[in-house]
Amino acid sequence: MKITPVSYAAAAKVKNIFIPLFKNESPAGDPLFMRLAPPVRKAVLKFAREEFRGDEGETKSVWLAGGAVRRVILFGLGEKTKWNARKAILIPRRFVRAAKAGRIGEYAASFDGDPAMFAHSSLMAQFEYNHYKAKPKEGWPEVKEIMLAVDDEKRADAARTVAEGIAIGEEVNTARELANTPGSDMTPSHLAKAAQSAARRTGLRATILDEKNLLRLGMGGVLGVARGSNEKPRFIILEYLKGPKDQKPLVLVGKGVTFDTGGINLKPEQYMYEMHMDMSGGAAVIHGMAAIARLKLAVNVVGLVPAVENMPSGSSYRPGDQLKSLSGKTIEVLNTDAEGRVILADALTYALRYKPGLIADFATLTGAAHVALGNYCSALFTNRDALTEKLVAAGTASGDYVWPLPLWDEYLHEIKGMFGDIANMAKNDRYGGAIHGAKFLEQFVEDAPFVHVDIAPRMTAVDSDLLSRGATGVGVRYITELARIYPRIETGDKRQETRRSKNE
Ligand code: BES
Ligand code: ZN
Ligand code: ZN
């Protein structure tokens, strides 16, 4: 898909013109509309008056005879007073959807917002995972080119931001590609290969550790979970060190469970279905870093992805097993289906080797996060309360929304091990599963600034996302935004709570 910023005059000559309008807003306020030929304007005004209300989600075509412009499509945005940034991100997707449905290959669009967002949102709507489907005779519907109408003096600027948005959108879609790949094809070694090729393409440094390396290091968590599968584990390390020498690195960690059967605690069928996407966090880290490299951000970033398959077999780890993690702490396995935190424990310990300014992990960790938050945002946890506001804002700015849940010590006793140091789930408590997962991870980061994003709620698209079914590529946009703000939030601060006096 090409996205070309053009002048309003040039856009006004395109065959298909897309114009978004608030409820009761006249098209006369739209700069692209005002450049259309007078007879076209007249026809559209009449139509808008008589047949178009501007309700949210309303989409109507005005057909025109003769002239360069054949069709103007009006997109209702609803009440202006109820408008927000989350709604804005859906406009480019509505455009692409309408184009695909009408087999419109090229259109000119009026869009009063960030051109980068316009680009990645359009690309995300274009994506469909149809590798395993026979191609229809007429081909897949595809938007070939979008002419984004902008003021003449803003064109050079828009071209630059559009290019950034395209880089981000392409990486989001490649992450979706990986996450959608069935478990038989997406194994730990395949994920490692995908990481290497993303690294080669974008100039990251990639190192892949195999089983022998993991044994030598003592990654008992990763090895423990991997034991039941014929597929050998991998540990993916990506480095992009283009920041100032004295900047501590941002270390990203992604859960790379290429298929999660639950292990000996086998999942019931309705819960196992989408578990080939349980490496979505890993895909986000790989392609988030690729995006950072393509945007040439001046930061130091490291990506770590432990990759395993969680299978039941005669060699599987069992409930009751004690795994010696890289940190030295033993993990008491109460449930083999809480495998993500077990492999992440080793990755978080490994992250400490880099003396990170911030560790941020992305993981489809718990169904409980989905229960707590519903479909529209990921769960955010941090051991630095002062960062919460900025981390939530990064979600809103990027389109990967996050919302905070507590990481309080009240929850810690619930995951204390009976015979080992720390249990991989709460034994006697059915409530707060997402928090228990986060609290478990926190035990492996010592005093480093830490953010955990439980992306389980956003793993698969829901209808209102206006994306094709399957993986959303959640995390890629967030990671890109996080790397952008990182130089401003890299504090190295001690925990806030320990700085305060005891009686406060
Ligand atoms: N990968 C799952 C969590 C998940 C579920 C992600 C649905 C996306 C959609 C994870 O490994 C898991 O099974 N978690 C358990 C933890 C429990 C056993 C403590 C869960 O959420 O039930
Ligand atoms: Zn699981
Ligand atoms: Zn899992």
C-alpha cells in the first residue's frame, strides 16, 4: 500500500473522495470538499442535507456522473463533543474497510490528524492473514494507494511522518503474521529464525541461545517448561545500542510460548484454541525493536524473548516440581499452565545483566487480565508509581491502550511457595490472577525499574477494532512509543516508597 501526501487541489481530482463528518457538520467546513468542482460540491451538499446524519459509523456514497470525481463517500463521526483520540484511530480503518468492500483501489482522503497514525492505522486495516486460503479469482481486495490531502506547506513534513507510520504499521503487521502462524509452523526455532531475519533486515544485533547454552547458564525456568515438548527451547537476544553511552538500556522482554496447551494441567478445548498466539509478546518485542531501528531512535534497547512450547508428555514438568531459576530462587510449580511467568522469570533475571534503566515485559500472561479489563486495553503494572501516568499516556498516544492495576505487597503472601521460594500461582485465592502473575514477575527484577504489560486482553482482535480476525500485533506500537519517551523517563531512581519516611 502506498500512502502519498498530496495537495488539496491534487486530491480533489481523484476518482474516489473520502470525507469524515461530525453529526450536523456541513461538508463546507472540510478543506478537501471545498476544492471539489462546484457541481460535485452542490450534489454532495444536497445529499448531506437530505440523506446523511453524521451518526457514528454511518457510511454513505454519493455517486456522480461525468467529471473526474466519480464518488464521494461520507463517514459519520457522531457527536463532536464525544470525540476522542481512540475514535480517531478508527477513521483510517473505516476508510480502508469501505475501500475494500467497494473494491476501490485508490482514494483521496481528508483527515485532520497525525499522518503517522493515519499511515499505521491504514496499514493495519489492510492486513489479512490468508496464507492458508485459496486466492479468489479476482484476487484479494487491496488498497493500492491512498492520497492523503494536506496543506501545501505541510507536505514535506507529512511525507516524513507518513514514512514513520508506514514503518510502524509494517512491523505491527509482521508481528501479526508471526502470531497468526499455526503452532505447527511457529516453533521456538522458527521464532528465533524470524527474529534473526528481522534483525538482518533492520540492523539489530541478534544472538540465539540454544538448549546447551541455557543449561550452562542455569535457566531452569525456561528448560523446565520446555521439557515436555519435542521442540527445543531458544532464548532470543536482540540489541540496538544507538543511544548515548551513559544511557542505561531499556530492556524489553517478550513471552514466547509458541503453543500453550497448558501442559499436564491441560487446557479445556475452548481455551486452547488460540494458544498459537501465546508468543504475541515475543513478536511484539522483535518487531517493536525492528520499528525502533527503522525510525533510527537514539536509544539503547535490548530485547529478550524466551521461546518454548508448553506440551504434556512423559517428560513434562509437573505440578509440585521445583525449578531452579536463573536467579537462584526455586519456583514451585502449582500449575503447569502458568508457564509464561516461569520462563519470564529467567529472562527478567538475565535482563539485570544489562543494568537496565527500565525493564518492560509484554506477555499474554493471564486470562484474569482479560476478565478484569475487558477487550480494549492491556493491564499495566509498575514498581515505580511515578511512571504510571506517562506509561498510560504512551498507550493512548500509540493506540495500544493500557490501564493500571496494583502491584502492592498485600498480594505477595498469596504466591509464597510452600516448599519452594515462590509459587507460580496463588494456591488459595481465585481472585486477582493478573496481579499474582505480575507480583510473581516482580520478584525477579530486584530493584530495577520495572513495567509489566499483560497483553492477554488484546491478543486477538474484536469486531470494533476494525481489523481482520486474529492477532492484533499488540505491543509493537507501545514499544515504539516507549522507546521515544524513554530518554525522558530513564531515571534510575530508587523505589519511591523506600525514599519516603516510614510514617508517611
Ligand atoms: N497463555 C495463558 C493466558 C491467556 C489466556 C492468554 C487466554 C490469552 C488468552 C497463560 O499461560 C495461562 O494459561 N494462564 C493461566 C494462569 C493460571 C493457571 C494461574 C490463566 O490465566 O488461567
Ligand atoms: Zn498457560
Ligand atoms: Zn501461556
